[in-house]
Amino acid sequence: MACIELDLAHSYLPKPRQDSDYALLPLTMTFDDGGAYALLGPSGCGKSTMLNIMSGLLVPSQGQVRFDGRDVTRATPQQRNIAQVFQFPVIYDTMTVAENLAFPLKNRKLPEERIRQRVGQIAEMLEMSGQLNQRAAGLSADAKQKISLGRGLVREDVAAVLFDEPLTVIDPHLKWQLRRKLKQIHHELKLTLIYVTHDQVEALTFADQVVVMTRGRAVQVGTPGQLFERPQHAFVGHFIGSPGMNFLPCKAGGGQLTVAGHVLPVQRSLPDGALQLGVRPEYLALAAAGQSGALPCTVARVQDVGTYQMLTATIGPPTHAQVLKVRCTSAQQLPAVGETVWLQVLGEHTCFYQHEELLA
């Protein structure tokens, strides 16, 4: 395993002049030896570019890549000793499951007994022990991708295992099982695992540390709890959660906050001027009329999701109405559509953003 350090930027254009010319804006980042990381963000945000730079498939246009302090910027994937698992299975259909899993080890001329032990161990982890003698050609797409995962994990001497959206072709129910299995494998094998995905559920259930990316920039690195409780960037609040964080434009000044024409007293120090107030649906509570820190809203919709109810409310004039989502318990008695409801927007979980950055 290796500690991977990045200090770089990358553009596919020969002479980048502005931020939009970069696939990866300048960043400095460290992936610790033995850690489980996810690169999370929408399509085109730069996460696969970063992964390919780490693997050696792509040379950054600026900066360095270091493995355990050694400059590997221009080293090949073989020289870096990287295993990479791609979106679609990369296996040999004419070989059996066992032969596919053993192939990376035979290339390194490991003893037959050790190969047999390691193949058995990985097959058991992936619940493929009963399929070892089957040819890969006759297996389902799910099973083929499990073989591909196994080929990435089978080498014990690998510096890191990189996953580029490996569960895209997997059945949804099996996805859940494999995410848990990868987490278990990480704890057992202590490999450095870096996992690219646009699915927040995959990222938050797999990784100990999640790198959230947007427009070529890594806007926050943190645990799933940190990303949920204290998003450092408005994009993180919007992207993490289902639904994401509620945002209300507001204006601070003189110890007060003006939101949608209503003035609220604030107990904390805020810079004067335009801000964004952010509060998650889980922390947006129903309040009594006129309660301090609460705003009157109009109920637009109530959805019973089974384990909870989702109340959608609006505030402000119809032409510029702001939408708020509130997650309520399934037992709560909620007002009807069109009625006025007071929502507690100020509390210990309320965040404030200036230029999309969280205020300390």
C-alpha cells in the first residue's frame, strides 16, 4: 500500500487561460496509506481525471504525483503497482473464474500454493467459491463484474486499488451487498482503496473519507457525518442528502437577518450583506406562530413516504417563491395544502454561506 500525494492541475487544452479550461483546478491532496476514499460528484466534475492521473493512465499538465514521497508523475501503472477496476468487466471469457482471479498472481510468478490460497480467500469474500470452475463466458454481467473486482483485490503487494464506477452494471440489490462486501474487504485486507462514483449512497456507505467535487474543484474532504452536518460549500449541502439542504437568500445587518421580507434576530455574529441560510430538511422543524427564529410558509404538498412524511412549503411572493422541504415523522399531524405553517429556520444546525463558502 502507499500514501498518495497530489499537488497538481490538469487541462486537456494546450494553453488554459481561465478556470473553465481546466478539468482539474489546482489542488493539493493526500490519500493516506490503508484509507478508504470516495471521489464523489456529478458527471464532468473531474473525478475520473483525478483517478486516471493517480493510476498513471494520464500525466497531469501541471504538478506532481508522489507515492510514499517518490515522484511517480511520469511512471506507468505497472511501475506504480496499481490495480484498477473499470466501469465494465475486464476479464478473459475463455478462462474459468479461478483462472481469471489467479492471472495477476501468475504474472508475478507467485508459488502455486500461495496463488491457490489467495484465490480461495478472495472468492470466498465475493461469495464465488462455488463458481471457481465455471468459465466466465457463461456468467451474468453481475458475476463478471465481481470477477473484475476480485482481480483488482487479489494482489497483496499492490500500492492502491482504484475503482472507476465499478457497480454501474450491477443489479440494484446486488449493489447494496457488494458495497457492504467492499467495506468488509477493506477492513480485513487494509488496502488503500479509492472509489469514483456519482452516487452519494455508494460513496457514503463505502468510504471513511469522501472527496466531494464540482467543476474541477474538490470543495470538501470529510467523513459522511461531516459532509451532512457541516457542509463547507453550498454545493455539498445541495448534493449530499435526499433531498438536499434547503437554501434561503438573506441579508444580515445590525444583529438581524432579513429573509423573504421577514426580520429575525440572530444570536451569532454575521458579516453584513447578502448571505445564504442553509438548513437540512431533517432539522427544519414545525414551530408555533410567531416563535423566534421561525418563518410563516404556505404548505404546497404533503407526501407520505412510509417511514416519514415530506412536507413541501413555499415562502415569499408567488413570482419569487422559495421552496422548503421538511422531513417529518410518519405519526405527525400535518396541515393541509394551502394552509400557513411556521417553520423554525434558525437553530444549532443552521449554516450560513457567503459566496457559497461556509462561515465559521
